[in-house]
Amino acid sequence: MLVDLGLEEDEEDPVVTHLLAHPGVVEAYQEDTEVYYWVTHTPLTIAQAGAHALAALLTGHRAALRRAGLQPPDEPTST
């Protein structure tokens, strides 16, 4: 996955948090700016793994938009 959220070292990474939220994921971490690894305790199909990776990437991009003061397009604006 490719995403750079510009996080400080002590900030929680929303991509890792999303990956770890899956019940089958036992480990997830950011290796480098654009490289994430995750390990499951049970095999996932290619479709399942791809869907989870894309959802995590989307979570990261939404967080980056919010950090930039922008509203992600699928989230309602507050009134």
C-alpha cells in the first residue's frame, strides 16, 4: 500500500489501526513511509485480503484529508 500520512512518531497510524481491527490479523506495522506489512493467523482469499487492504488505505486517506482540514467526500459535514 502507498500512503504517507505525515504522522509524527508518537501518533497512532490509522492504517495500522484499521488492519489490526480485523479479527484474523495478528500483526500489522508500517515498515517505511509507503510500506505496510500485516500477518494473519488464518488464510484470507485474495479478494478478502485486497478488500481489507483497500479499506485500510481508504481509512488512511480519510485521516489525511481530515488532518489537512478537508472533509472526506463520503462523510457528512457537521451543521
